[in-house]
Amino acid sequence: MNLFARLLPSAAATAAARFERLISQRSGRWYQACLRITGDANWAEDAVQDALLKAWHGRERFRGESELDTWVHRIAINAALDRMRRERLRSPLALAAESVEGELAGAGLAPALASDLNLALAQLTDLERVCFVLKHLEQWRLEEIAEQLDSSLGSVKQALFRALRKLRDALQAWRSPT
Amino acid sequence: MINDEQLLALLLDDSLPADQRRQLEQAIAADPELRRRLTAWQAPLRTWPADDSFEPAPAAAQARWRRALAREQRLTASSDRRWPQGWLVAGLATIVLATFALSLERWRLPPTGAAQQPPPVAQDSAETGALQRGVALYLADTRARLAQWPGSADQQHDLLAQSLAQNRMHAAAAAAQGDQELARVLRAFELTLESLQAARDNDPAAAATRQRLSFELGAMQTKLSPAASKQTHTL
């Protein structure tokens, strides 16, 4: 057996172990981001799977787990956005709070707040929700969002402003006293 | 007078010019009513959990991703295992064909011309001809397999893994023989095959890629045919 063939199994095993650790520790964040974007658990799972498989095929490119984590996260979001674009013709999204409760809102929240956050997101249109999630929760720049959504900067701003107005109304009860 | 749109822009618009942002901030700092309105807009943003607080993905989803990755790992391992074997087969085939070509040349030479040696180009031609015939067969075989695209995902991945292994073998053989053009074309096929392997089973883009690949394989087959028959004639 040549040197190349001998090296491969250990390299593949190391990569497999790295992927396994990341799935255990970070997949919740990838999944949560995709779920917030799509509002659909199956689509979010598909998006993460696509990203993982792409990452596996390009595994030699990543220097460390942090880089791989960032890359999978970003590709999973892109896959979720692609899925949203493909399904654009379907009826407006109706996010079932009971089916995603807790997962969508994040850990450590009171169940009532988690439920209200889910309901608040459900009141947004697809575009409003995606813009809000990418801007506020994923920290994308407006230009990036507009480019990714094939939209204008103005449309993205307007969608964001509408989203925040709706969220303010929906989350009125949770406003901290000023 | 500062309106709500401007306050929202301050919160959300990262493309807001610096001087406008500064003016807004100064106005807010000087006006308690503006500060109250801004705080009211910030409230829904503060409600969301911090970036690093997330629950684990559902166990079923994690299990599904692990299965998908394990399948890819198996396929990678199997195609990697086949690669050196393929090299061995290609090397042996080349040696056998080259020996056969040399024997044939010697047999054709008149016995009185013992000092004459077969021209060195004959060996190269024999090897090149064998390689091109091998590639032509591989192209035809892959096209036939793509035409009968299997229904199950496992069979699809096996088919692609086998095609990838063969493709790598032929590309490496072409490069070893100095046929850089053929090696380059085969490496381009490798990228397409890898993208098909990474694509989801029901991805409509993958079907279009398969069709395009099949067309390109056919074009390459046609391009190789006259060369192959010419080499056969020379042999």
C-alpha cells in the first residue's frame, strides 16, 4: 500500500471525529438559524444536512473547528434561503408555535416568552422574518441581505422596519419598564 | 423633528451615513422624549435570546445528519480504496499492451535486419492508443450508467463513487503519459461527478447536471473515436 493510501484512513477518521464533535456541540445553532428562516423543521434539517455534506467534501479546506463551524453555519443559512426561494409560490408561512416551541426561541427562556416570540415571528411575512433574522439575529449587513435575497436595499429596510413594528406590538407585554 | 422611521434607521440601518447617525444620536441625547421612544423600539430587539444560547438540535435530526455523513464517509473510503487498485490495473494493462506492441513490431521486422530497433515512438503510440481506448470505453460505460439512473440513493452514490474512481484513474494515466489535454478534460468531469455526489437526490439541478455531463461525455467520446481507430491502425 502506498503512502497516500495509508494516510487517507487516519485523515478521514480525524475529520469524522471533528464533524461528530461539531454536530454534538454546534448543530443546535445551525438548526435554530435555519428554522427561524424557513419556519419549517424539515426544511431546516435539510439545509443543515446539505451544509454538512458540502463541508465533508471540502473538509481539507478548513483549518480548525471554529472555521468549519462558521462555514457550515453560513452554508446552512444559504441552503435555507435557497429552499425559501424555491418554495416562494406556496401560501404564506404559518408557523405552528406548538411544533417549534423552545427550539425557535432559544434556550434559557421562560416558556411563556418562548411561546410569544414564536407567535410574534409567525405574524411576519416570509420576507420580514428572513430580513429580521438575518439582520438582528445573524448580524448580517443590509447589503449582504439584499444581495442574498436578490432584492433592493430599500426593500430590505422597509421589510425590517415593518418586522420591528409588528414585533413591538406582539411583544408589548414583555416590554421592560423604562 | 425626528420621526420613528429615523429612529428605526438608527437601530437597524448599518448603511446610515456617519454624519446622519451622529446628528440623530446628539438629538436623542438632548431629548428625553426621543430617548423614551427609542427605548420602546429597542424593547422587542432585547427580548431575543443571546446568540450563544441555543438548544441542541432534535435527536432525530442529529441522527439523520450522522447517517448521511456516515454514508458519505463510506463512499469516500471505498472510492479511495479503489483508486490505488485502479492504478495497479492501469499500470499492468499498459505494460501488457506495450509488451504486446513491441513483440508485434519485432515479429514484423525482417530477420536480416537484426541491428534495426523498433522506433521508440511505437511504444508511446501503443500506450496512447490503449489509454484512449480505455477512456472511450469508460466514457461509453458512464454514459450508459447515467442513462439508467438508479432509483435508490445508495445505488446512485455507489454509481457516482465508481465513476469517480475510474475517472481519477484515467486522468492520472493520461497525465502520466503526457496527454495533459485529456487529463484536464477528465479532471473537469471529476468536478462535475463530485458536485453530483454532493447534490441531494431529488435536486432538479442535479438532473440537469447529469444531462449536461452525459452530453459532454458523448462529445468527448466522439472526439476520441477517430484518434483511437487511427492508433489501432498504426498498431
